[in-house]
Amino acid sequence: MELIFEKSRPGRTAGSIPASDVPETALATLIPAGLLRDGLNLPELAEVDVVRHYTRLARRNFGVDVGFYPLGSCTMKYNPKVNENVARLDGFTGLHPYAPEACAQGNLQLLYELAGYLCEICGMDDFTLQPAAGAHGELTGVMIIKKHFERKGRKRSTILIPDTAHGTNPASVALCGFQVATVRSNAEGGVDIAHLRELMTKDVAGLMLTNPNTLGLFERNIEEVADIVHRKGGLLYCDGANANALVGVTRPGDLGFDIIQLNLHKTFSTPHGCGGPGSGPVGVKRHLAPFLPVPRVVKKGKRYRWSEDFPHSIGRVRAFYGNFNVMVKAYTYIRSLGAAGIRRVSENAVLNANYVMTRLKPHYRLAFDRVCMHECVFTGEKQVQESGVHTTDIAKRLLDYGFHPPTIYFPLVVREAIMIEPTETESKETLDEFCEAMISIAREAKENPEFVKSAPLTTPVKRLDDVQAARKPDVCWTLC
Amino acid sequence: MDYVPHTPDDQKEMMRAIGIESMEALFADIPETYRIKGLLELPAPLAEQEIWEHMSRLAARNRLPGATLAGAGAYHHYIPAVVSHVLARSEFYTAYTPYQAEISQGILQAIYEYQTMITRLTATGVANASMYDGATAMAEAAVLAAKSLGRDRLIMARSVHPEYRKVVKTYAWANGYECVEIPFNAAGQVEGEALWGLLDGRSAAVLVQSPNFFGVIEDIRPLADLAHGQGALLVAGFTDPTSLGILKPAGDAGADFVVGEGQGFGNPMSYGGPYLGILASTDAFMRKIPGRLVGATVDRDGQRGYVLTLQTREQHIRREKATSNICSNEALCMLAAAVYLASLGKNLGRLAALNVWKAHYLKETLSALPGWKPLFTGPVYNEFALACPDAKEANRRLEKAGYTGGYDLAGEYPELAGGILFCATEMLRREDMDNVGSLLK
């Protein structure tokens, strides 16, 4: 398909600019010529051609609305349409962030109440809504940990992270000047308690734990884990990316976590948007609340306002207040579901993952044979050993069956990993179709491995050369 | 309402297949004491009609202004109708990060085109798929500069947006870097002499903004030369991207990094977010910059296609050695910007000119009022700062008349107390500007 630049023709235009109702003073009299640009190289197309271009691009893309999207740890649940409509209300999209507070009471109320709902859901005492994404929330959380120890006059050098952790965890830790020490997983897929005990010293600021972890497994020893960390004065951080397994059933705050980041674009149904915008609120127990970013919404009587009156705050992690429009959708979702609906989310997410696990167990090797939570992890090792078909081939062949593949090659502790997270918004028929496709591919891998390795065959492009893309990077079009 | 399709019969059948008697069995790994017995304390569920009514009432509790006179990092620009229609395509908004390239050519090509448009607008070699916002884009460029050079000092202009400076300070504190400030002069521009005095062998980056917070356009070239003379890098920021339609790009003036806020390209003000961080650099940093990068390649049949590339920069591969932890970014806001730019094309130049004319008219109108005068002498784009007899009273009158007033400088710039920062975009009509003039007399 041609690039938009290749469709450009001089003089064509889609945009129309209104006539000026003020004098059109010569620009060079207002701005020195040396500060003005010469020429603008942007595409020139008529509106019909712009629209066709992007419509054709949309048709070359696959979203949850097109089909099943079982990406582990991403929680690709259905994005409710009423949330989209609500988010487009002028009252929510139209205000400047510096609009007077008296004019923004609806927005301020939404933010205040949302923080309250998240506190209740997570068992935390306070929430910041400032971070723009999960990783941004992690960074904010690690900054809060750093500040906590700074205030105590103690410098701790290290944060512990399990070997199953998402890459954003060690990256966030390193970006706050901490060292990373990796805790091994045990044979059951949980934290190796002996190793944790060995690593947990008074020089360790805390443990960053995803629960359930990236293997889809609940940390059975959570009480002991929390105790080991807290006994040495450390903090227990929860990476809440997998909250879809727990909402309404248990609360991280009750399990002993001091701080958590959530992903509104995962658990709380806001759309992934091809990679954002997301939102990564951070919740804390009371003792860490002074360090939350500013400003924060406070309520006095019936009025809401912004306050920066928190002298020990870590400061700001972004301009303005957070991904407000994303929060509108999450708020709408929570209000739609209510407490009963929230519980149904985790119950059915876990039910669906266990169902898929049960159906696929005879055909693919399971990484850990125990009841999973909202996602299950298989390995493609059986297929590799039997016929040289790798997880990547299985994933590409799934594209031909009309499914988005699960997450592959993550977590790193499982070789040829296949991480499947169906979410709660899929019907039994969809799950059965997916399982049948996976079973069919397992058979194809055995009977006709070369065919599987040639996949995908029915997609707009065939397998792409990643290696060339990295070796000779071409990141912008220079030909026209 | 909820979105779980299962009927009780579906659930029974699935439990039977799994071999469990109840849903409770699924949560056996959670210690009994911590399993919630009933339900959380949250408001009761609502049917769709009820949620619509509730949210409409909540939205109506806000008051939209007749016109906005504030800029200061968020801009009221006209969004062409095509943008919302493209963004409503659920193949885009319900998709994830395009790791499976063969079924994501739509967004991958859109990102590649956007990268291209940004490099052309900023005169740089590479632009990424987005950062969270202009402030974090600046902060991450600063951190990258420090890590690349192994230096620990950031020199930041006081004329950079106050919130951007705060974010840079937070990121600097987290990494153990020092921040020092360069003052502005009577023109409202960075004082070159002062910069020269502050630069040393520990300086990693000089952070400036143009047009700066006061709307004044900086001359980047001499600042870049000074920075480079001491082995430091120049990070040039912007907050209204439409300024790129008319101003010489910082890439042509020696900037190593060009960062900024893309909200003005096709995204509503939305009470502060989601916004769009733009980050671009010279080719020298292609293998180090944070965020997603899309590259062109070919498939097995030799057909052109697009993939996420140079992923070894990123956290999922480099983990604690990554220069950034960014994962999800602002992809859909980037798509809005791309569609906006594709739609306006070269008309972006005329749009930017219209902004200049409107701002000039407002500035002249207000400067003519008794006791009102420009705070700075430097050339401006669509924002400008004026000293006035009583800033609070001025904004009070504007707000009473249903406008969002200008930005009161006293809070963040005590040395400019009494000053207000105004913005006039193409959305501000002459009759409103004349009305504002009368109100403030």
C-alpha cells in the first residue's frame, strides 16, 4: 500500500483555514526572517484521499472488535461503547487544564471519586491519578519508595525483582538509581522463599512483585513474603498489571502490599489504542501518602479543588493532572459494573483462563500444572522437540485462523513461552474456536511442520524481515 | 451492566470441563482470611441509560467558556472532522501495540508516516512513536543526554514551562542529577552570557523552549553552539506544535533533541490529558532514544512492510540497562496528530500565520489599555505576556464574562507579579478580542 506521501499532489488540500478577521500583517515585520522556516514538506491530498488512506490502513489492522486477542498480561477485554460516547461529551473534552476550578467541578468530582473507588478496590488509603501509563506508575512508585527512605535519612541501594517480572520493573528501578537484585522462582512458579530471605537485607528498599505473577499464578506464600520484606523495614510494591484476576475477590492492600500501580487500559476496560493512551494510577497505604505527586484533588464541603500543600511530595511526574479522558472511561466502567459486576470480572476471567488451560493441556506442555488465575502459560517446547516448529511459528499460523496470537517468549523464565489471557468478556464459543485452532495447529506442526513455518499466508503481508529493519534502519521516508 | 457473556449454564459447563464444583475453587490459592466475603463497597451497578444520564449530569457540572484566553501548554485549536472519524475506527482504538506486525500494518504504516512528518517539521533524523507528554519528553531527553555523556548537570532555562521544569527536576532527583537555571533577559529570551557562565565539563544538556513559556521565540543557534562548545547537548522544546508550521525548526539550528507537546495537533484540551509527547533527535541518537520506533522492511514476497524496530533499546529487552522504561505511550493521540497533519498539509503554514495575526491583534488591543504593556520585547508566536494594573481583577472580569482568563504569572514567577500570559489561536474571534478589550478597560 502506498505511503501518504506517494499519494500527495502539489496544490491538493483537505484542510480549509478560515479567512482572517484581523489584519494580515506581513510576517517578517512581526518575526525576524531568520526565525521563520522556508517551506513545509507535508503531504497534499484532498479529503476523500486522506479518508480512504486511513480507512484502508484501519482495514489492515486487528483490534479486539475484530477478533479474539488473548495477549497475556495485556488484558485485552472488550472496550464498552457507552464509555466512548461519555468520553466525547463536550463537558469532558472541552476544558483547558487551567480553567478556573469553579468551572471544573464536574471533572474534579470525577477524579476525587475515581481515586476513592480505586482505594476501595485495592485496599489502599490514597491514590494518585497523575501517571500516564503502567510503566509511568511504576516509576512513580519507585520514586515514592526512594523518597520514603530519604525522609528516614536512610539510603537503601537495592530493590528486589522476581525473575518473572516484566521488563518495565527493572527499568523503572534502575531509573531511580537503585540496583536490581533478581529473586528466583521456585518449582511451583512462586517466589523462592529461601532466596528471598537471603537477599532481603537492611540495604534493600523493597520487593516489586506482580501478583498474580506473569506465569498467571497467585503467590501462595504472600503472607510470608510480606513478612520477610517488612521485618527488614522494606516496602512491598505490587505491579497491578494482573489485577484482572483479583478485583472484587481480594485486595492487594489486605495482602500486605504498601503500594500498587494499576493499568486503567487493562483491568478497567479503557481501549489500548495501539499503544496508548493508558493511565497508571498509583495507590498507597497511609504512611506513603505524603510522597504522592502533586497537585492532588481535595474536597471541602461540597467543593473540590487542587492542592499542592504536600511538602514531602516527590513533585510532578508530568504536566497537568493525568490522562483525564482515559479516567472518564474507567470511572464510567466502574459505575456501570458496580461491586457485583467487578467481582464477576475476576471470577469469569479466571474461569475462562482455566477452561482454555484444560482444553489445551493434552496438546501443549504446560509451564506449571496448577490452577491458574486470569492467564495460563504454555511452552512450545514439545512442538520444537517433535518437529522443529517454534512458538513464533505457532503464533504466525494463528493469524491465518483469524486470531491475534497470545503473548510469546515472555516471561523469560519459560522457554518458548505462550501466555494466554482470554479475559472475562469472551463467550464459550470464542474460547472453543480458539482452542480448536490451537489444537489444529498442534496437529499441523506434527504432520506438516514446513507448512506451519511458512505462516502467515492469508495476512496483508507475509512474515517480515525484522533483522533487516534493525540492521539498516529506515525510520522515515525521504523519497518524496 | 456488565460485559461478561456467560450464562449460569455456560459457567456450569466450563466448570465441569475443568473439574471443579464452584467458582470458589478457582481462588483456593488466596489465603482464606483475605478473600472478600461479600462485595466491595461501591455504588450499585447502573444500566446503560442510567450511566449515560449520570455521566451527562457530571459533565454538565463543568462550565465551558465562551472562549479561552489561556495557552500555557494546552491549546484550543480547531480539530478537523476527519480526525474523529478516523479515531473512531475500532480496528485502531481497540488494538494493542503492534508486536504482531503482519496484522498491524495499518498502525505501523501510520506511525512510520507520522515519524516522517515530525522529522520534516523539526528537521531531525529520527522521531519516535510518542512519549506521554511534552514535559516527560523533555525530562527523558535530559536523562538520556546525561546517561550518554556520563555527566550529571542539567542547565534549564527559566523560560521553560514551569511544570516541565518541575518534571525535569523530579526525574533529575531520581537519577541524582543537578539542575541549574538560566535566567531570561528583557527580550524574554535566554541570556546567552548567563548560559556561557553556567556551562562546564559536568553539563550534560541545555534545556530551552521555543516559543518559550512567555510565547517568545528563541534564537536557538547561538545557544546550541555554546552548549556544543562545552560538549553538552541542546534540547529544544515547544508546547504548541502548530508553531512548527511557521518557525524555523530547531533541528536546523543545531538542536540535538527536539521535544514537545503534540496536543495542538488534533487532540482536544481534555482537562490536561491524554496528550502527546513528541521526541525527535539527530541520527546520532537513533539507537538510544526511548519509545517505539517503526522501521520499513520487506516481507518474504519482497513486499514493503513495517515493523517495530531497534527494540533492543527498550525495556522488554534491555530491562535494567534500558535508558527508559516506557512501554504504552500515546499512540492514538499520535494517530490524531498524523491525520490532522495529513488533512492540513501545507495549510499548516497558513494556520500558524493566522495564529500570529490573532495574537498580534490581541496584544495590540490590550497593550493600548492604560497601565498595560508587554513584559518582553522579543518576537512572539501566539502567546505573549503583559504587565497590567491588577492581574487578579482582570481575570475575574474575564471569567465573569464567561471566558477562561489568561495565565496569572505571579504564582510561578514572583518577579513578574502583575503579569498575565495570554494566548490567541485561530479559535479566538475578533469580536471576542474587542469585547475583552472593553471588559478590561
